[in-house]
Amino acid sequence: MFNLKAQKLLLLTIAAVLVLAGCGNNGKSGNAENNGNNGAGGNNAAAEIEIPAALADKGDIKIKVIRKIGGDDNTAQFLAGAKQEGTSMGFDVDTFSANGDTTKFLDALDQAANSDVDAVVVSHGDDEATVAAVQKLRDKGIEVVAFDSNDGLANIDGVTLTSQDDEALAQLTLDQLVKEQGEDAKILYLWVDGFPPMVRRNKVYQETLAKYPNIEELDRFGVANDNTSVDTQNAVAALLAKYPKGEIDAIFATWDAFAQGAARALQEAGRTEIKIYGIDVANNDLQMMQEENSPWVSTAAVDAKMIGAVNVRIAVNKLAGIETPATYGLEAALITQEDLKASSDPVNITTLENIVPGWGKTDAFETDWMDALKEKNKK
């Protein structure tokens, strides 16, 4: 592991001139300058980048990523993105998913508070107990970034709350539903209360119902556990028996685990005339959307792997003594079945950027010295 303290005054020499547009909100800085004294083709000055002293003083950096929900591909991507980003800079990154178990989640936060960890990324800490646990972390001087977590964390000094743009996610999906199914669509609503992102998505849903009063919610279902997809499949299957063919136009699924279960239920019942409009995406989601006669026609999402990476970058900026915002939202995108099927090859998370411009890429909170650390720690 790269020891920052031992190399506190190290200047990393980058072989090429860094050509930058200037110092923006993403933290990049340091335009390279060519004096041109020797005329055209003069020598470029090497760029020297110094690791922030506040970060170097800490020595070996340890980051813990603790997520309450789990058991799904979205969680796996989030954790992988966080770990990859931190380890690429030479830091020790440990990830943990409680798979929906509140006790295990809070125990992990408590263990982190009593360890030598430098920063913690919290994901989906939805209750008041999370607020108390994060306060304990901050009291111990541990930096904290919290994704899709209790809004009460905003009252704790030094914590950054991050989220997908949940309002945009819901709006993109619902606009597509109304566009394709009409302003008098009859729908099932798959949603679960108690989670900040779900609360935000539900707000947009209620606003949409108010805007289009002829849309009829026939029924709803929602659970959040380590068996959400299967439970949803069973629930939707039961609802299909309640509402014969022709009585349901669409399903609004506020989480991809809901959409996965609903899609299986529709396919098994031969009810693929009902279309699913979802939120979130993962490789298995894309595969399901591209299946023959799939009822899952659109989903709005932010790349989960990128979310994990950005949260770690914010934590590292905090450790470096760099000011970070109190909140940060990641931009959402709409993915349609029509666009996926227009591709000559099957689309996965990696190749989704060919369908959705800019997918999975952001330089938010990335700095020159982070790039230098990654260069130094290449294997």
C-alpha cells in the first residue's frame, strides 16, 4: 500500500503536459504553460503535482463503505465502483452490505467508529439511528459521505449528503409512461415507504397524479428485503388474477428489484401487454429489457458504479482538507427498450455509453493529485 506520510513531500512528475480548461467545480487545476523561447516545437515543461499535506499527514488511508440494502446487482456495482476508485489511489477500501438488516448495518457503523478508519461512505441509512451513528463517527473525527440516506444527516457538521436526482428519475419515467400510455392510463404502483429516495420519487408521482387526474392507480405493492424481487413477482402475479386482461395498462416500478419481479410475473402469466416503466439499471435489467417480447420498456437511472466512485472521491477530498458541498445530486438518464434494441449488439452496463452519451463517466470531485496517485499506484 502506498504510504502517503512517508512520501509527504513527494512531487510526482507527469510525462506529458496537462492541458486543462481551467479550475472548475470538478477540482481539476493547473494549466501547463509553454514559453516557446525556442520557437515552434519548443520543450514542454513537466507538470509537477503535490499531494495535499493534510492527506499525506494521515499515512495509510482506510475507507469503509457501509450499505444497508443489498442482494442486488445495483448494490454490487455501487460497492465495486467505490472500491475500485479508492484502491486505484492506493487506499485501503473495505465494503460491507447489510442486505437490509438494520441491526447488522448499525453494528457496522459502530465498529467503524471504534476502529482506525479515516472515512466512511454510508449508503441507504434511512432511520434516526443512522443519524446518531454518523454523529458518533464525526465525534471521532471520521469523515462521512452519505448516499440516499436520512435527511437529518444534513444537520451534522462536515457530512455530505449525495443522491441520484430522484425527482428527475421519477419525472423521466412518468413522462415516458404518460407519453406512451396516455393521460388516462390504469396502473399498478410498486413503491415502498421509509427510504429518502423513495419519498422523493413518491412526491413526483403524487404531483403527476394531480397533473393527470384521469390516471388511475388500481393497486400498489412494495417491500424492501433480501427477497424483494421474488416477493414482488408473487404479489404482481396475484394482482394479475384480480385484474383481467385489458384492465391494466402499465406498472410504475420505483426500484429495479420491483421491475425485475414484475417482468417475470407478466411473462409467466402471458400478460406482456402490460408495460413496465422503472427506475435504476443493472446488467440483468438490461438483459431483461432486451429479451423478446419483454414488457419492461424504459428505465431511468444513474450508473451505480459511478455513484460509488464519486462518493469515495468526495470522502478523499474531505481527508485532503478540501471543502465539499453539503449536498450533491448525480444526473439521471432515460434508457428505452427501443434504443437498446436499435443496437446491433446486446447492450450491457459497459457498452451502454454507446446508447446513452456520457453514461458512466464524470470528473466530478476528481483532482489532478488524484490522477497522480492513480498513476503512481498502477500495477
